[in-house]
Amino acid sequence: MSRLSEQLSRGQFVVTAEIAPPKGTNLAPALAAVAKFEGITAVNVTDNQGANMRLSALALAAQLQKAGTETILQLTCRDRNRMALQSDLLGASAFGIENLLLLSGDHSKFGDHPDSRPVFDLDSVQLLDMTAGLMMGVDMVGKPLNGVPKFFPGAAVNPAAEPFELMFQKVAKKVDSGARFFQTQSIFDRNALERFMSAMKPLRVPVIAGVLLIRNARMARFLNENIPGVQVPDALIERFDRTADPLAEGLAIARETVVLARELCQGVHLMTLGHEGMIPAILE
Amino acid sequence: MIISKLKPLDELQQALAEFDKLFLVGCAACATACKSGGEEEIFKLQEWLVTLEKDVTGSVVIDEACHIMRAARDLRHHKNAVQSAEAVMVLACGSGVQSISSNVDKRVVGGLNSMFLGNVRRFGHYEEMCSLCGDCILNETAGICPVTTCAKGLLNGPCGGMKDGHCEVDADIECAWRLIYERLQGQQRHGVFARRVPPKNWSRRRQPGRYQLNKGS
């Protein structure tokens, strides 16, 4: 049983963070950044994040597991067909990886290989179904596995997405397909999170709220224009415009979100993008 | 119809560099309708080729260039003009080009890029609504195809990139899943939302496609 699943089942408030594999083979900076994480339950390892080609998430997650860090392996449907997804999941299990975040994936258009052919042979619901099958000892065509993987599968959600009912029917499907926890997109809006959490209540699946450390107004505007699913409200951007110390303002906003998550959710997922040293301050 | 458009002229000029005498072929079906390979475009092409000091030995607009036997027949009617050319230049979709290339010994230069199976919104405005996947789900999705009109071809609802009901890939495009959802709501039925849609059977879209009406497969 992974520490993440254990802590969530005990009702403990969990903290996850994330690390992106390097563009290249030099793992040292990523391993050093993770070593600086304090008070983290598990570390997400992103999978060609934003459709930018990087070292395999599975390879970095395996290294981290070996070094004693619990990981949440992110796996997207963008770059692999159903055979490759199954192979990678079995490989992940062989390396002791249990926690998964199973995603559709950002479209290739957003990244550094916009001419590539996006795969999307499966969607995130089908990927969850397939994972549930592997955990039962069968592959997608019903063939038995020699050695059955143990996983703790999670899924992603954007609680502020509109239309809400349309977004939420997919959340319900993900739960039916075996999602045991959710990690959310960055949260900026109390009302949207409250509405989402009250809809989640009957489903009884823990939600880990996404907290993004925004460094300045320029970054906020960049996120709004370029990162799917991230929408920083104008009121927050104005806070950055007014302040003399944008990083301190970003820290304050992140802390407010953590407080909100402690009230409504079962954990926080911290996206600090190079400012890992600020994690203790965000959690204070 | 198949939507096609003229290749960039510099690319064509390069492809034609080694030829001085050309026979031109257009198509009276899709390429005529979307103004890429009808009489008018063949005429314009001829004018352009003259500026490049090429000889045009003759031309024909075939009823349906994708009809292999009909293309053979029409080319036979222009046998001498075809024979005196060094290459045949074709303004038709990729299917049309291959009807021609399988019927003549000459080098064949395709002048168009084939883009998609398109619906006509109004004159000159084409939209892809069907991607010929061989495994149609339209009866459950209120007649809106997510395989084609969702940028990721998702089958169980919108991705996390949906922003105010629009697509993450192009903010001008409405999310296919929002449109499906709203139309189903209007029809007061759940349709595709009533079940988890299993992975698609891509074996129905075998490449290359083959189908014989009398055999039913």
C-alpha cells in the first residue's frame, strides 16, 4: 500500500509536489530538487508536460522510487497507444511505482513538437478502466498477466470548468472507472471549489487541490493564454499589478489557497516550478 | 466531398523543374466543387506554366478522377497528347492522382494537397465533420461526431482544457462535447452520457481500406 493511499484512507491531509524530468539525460538537478522537498507525501513526475518532449517520466520515477521517494507517475494518452500504455504501466509496477495520475494529456499543438501526430487511442476514462483491468490480472483483451500490478490510480479535474454538469459527468465516470483520488488544476476561486466539493461528497473520493505559485503578473497572463485548464482571475492579476513584491504576493495567494484546501479538501498539490525552497512557507 | 488545395507554387515549380512538356488532368467532382482542380483551375495552371516556359500538350477534366477505369478511358481519348508530354500534372485529390499514376507510364506530378472529407458551410467554407473511422457513434452523440470534431477524439466527455465551452486547441471552436451535451439535453436524453464508452475498435479502419459490395466486406 502506498503512503499516499494510506494517508488518504486515514483521512490525513496530504501534500504532493511535482517534478518535471529533464530535457536530456542529466537527472541530477531533478533529484536535487526533490531532495529539498519537505513534508511531502508523494511527488508527481510529469509526462512530457505541456506536450514538451523530455526524458521519460517512468525513468525518473523509477530512479526516485529507488532513492526512497514515493512518486505519483503521470501518464498521458497523447503519446502512446493502448499497447504502449499497458507496457508502461506494467513496467512502472516492476519498478515499485503504485500511485498513478492518469490523464488525456495536453494537445501536441501546445508543445515543442507541434508537428507530431497526437495519439489519443484511449481517453482518460478508458485508461482508468484499463488500469483497473491490469490490477485484476488481465490486459485489455482479457489475457491473463503473469504477475499482477498493484496501483493506486488517480485522475485529474478542473473544478472551475464550465459547463459544470458536463465536466462533472466525466468526473463521475472516472470514479466508476476506478479513480481513487483526484488532483485538481490550480485553484483560484473559492466558490467554484465549494460547488465542486459539494458535488464530490456523495462519491467519497479524496480531492487534492492544485496550488500554483505564481511569481508575477506576466506569468499569470502567460498561463491564461498558453496553459490549458488554467485560468487566473483578473482580480488576482490586479493584486500582482499593485504590489512591489510580486513573489511575496504569489506566496500569499498560494497560502490562502492552502488554507481553503485545508477547509474543503483532503490535500494540496503544490506546483512551485523551481521555487521548491518556498514549500515550507506555503504550508505554514 | 474531398477538400483539396493547390500546393505552394515554389514547391510545384521544384517538382516540375525537369519537365518541359506537360499534360494536365483535373477532376469534375470534388476538386471542381472546391475550386482546386476544375476547368477554371486547369486553365489558370496552364497560364502559370506558360510563364515558366513549359509546353502544355493537352488537358482533360475527368468526371471522377478517383474512378480508375474511367480515368483510363479518358486518358486513352487523349493518347497522343499524353504521349507527347514528359509528365502528367494532376489537379485532383490523392485518390485521383493515383488513378492517373496507375494508368500511365509517364511521371505524374500531383498539384494539390488533399485535406479532409468536408462539409460545405457556405461557398468556400469547408468543415471536417467525419473522419471515416469505420465505427460510427453518431446515433448516441446527437449527430455530432466527437471522433472528428473533438481535437483529441475523446469518447467520454470533454478534456480538462475546455474553457467556457470552447476547445483548448482553438478558442474559436466550440467544444464538441459541449455541443453534444446541449443537443442531447434539448432532446431530453442521455445518449452517450449514459455509459462509459469503451476504447474504439480501430480495426474497422484498416489501412489500406478495402470493401467489395457484393461480398459485404
